[in-house]
Amino acid sequence: MSRICPHCNHARKTDEQAPDWQCPACEKAYGKAGGELPPAGFRRYTAAPERSGAGRWLVLLLICGAAFWFGRPLWQQQKAPVAQSTSQPTVLLYATDWCGYCRASREFFAANGIRYIEHDIEKSSTALAEHQKLGGNGVPLIVVGDEVVRGYNEDTLRQLLRPWLRG
């Protein structure tokens, strides 16, 4: 029985080993009138339906939207500024009575509501020893928490004490 393949125009010979529903040359399936049909589960040569993938993208978009919506409170908690400790750091002023910069430091602290402890290095040997231990060569020497400010420097003091300044 001789048949011609509609795909490659191969003329089938009777002694070829391919099934009756398949072309021996191009191996594509073809139907023959009154012949054997391909098995039901054989879908190798059927055209796959066209898929645009829009459904997959829509699902992905919904998942991302839900993650954003429900994750927003967590992100806002992380972005919230860390509250400064409410207590002002310890401020120590090593000074003398006659120094004009020491007077300016006292006035700065008073005008901005900063609590400080003053040590007069001429009246107390303990204060003088602490002053020298901090590397002080002159007055005023101001200690804010762990930071040491040598001399009167209003910009540095404002930067270190910004959360506790009144004005």
C-alpha cells in the first residue's frame, strides 16, 4: 500500500517499519482514510495552544501587590526614626572664674537650658587632675557624654546637644 506524506511528499513503501499513521521519512503523523489512527495519548505532533502568559503575569502582579500592601507596616516600623534617649548626656565644664570663653560657655548653657556640672580647675586639685587627664591645656574644656570639646566652640556644642537645646 503506497501513500504519500502530505508534509514531505515521501512515498511510503510497504516494507518500511514505521506505523501506518506515521511518515517514515519526516516522522510526522498523518491520517489515512480507513487506516489505523494514532494512539489517543500521542500528542507529539499536535499543535500546542497559543498562550500569551498574561494570566501568569497577573498572578505575579497580585502576589507582589499583596506583599507590598501587607508588608507596609513592617517597612514603616523599620523606617521610623530611633527615638533619642530622653535624658541629656552628662555635660562637664572645666573652667576658671576669670576666663571670658568660660563665661560664654556658661551663658550658652543657661540660654539653651542645658544642665551641666562645672569644675573650677584653680580651686580644686581633683578637677585639675581630671582636666589634665583629658588632655586639657587651656580652658574651657567641655565634656559632652564621651566627646571632648577643647575651647568654646558653639557650633560643635549645638551639634552634640541638638536634641536638648531649647532655642
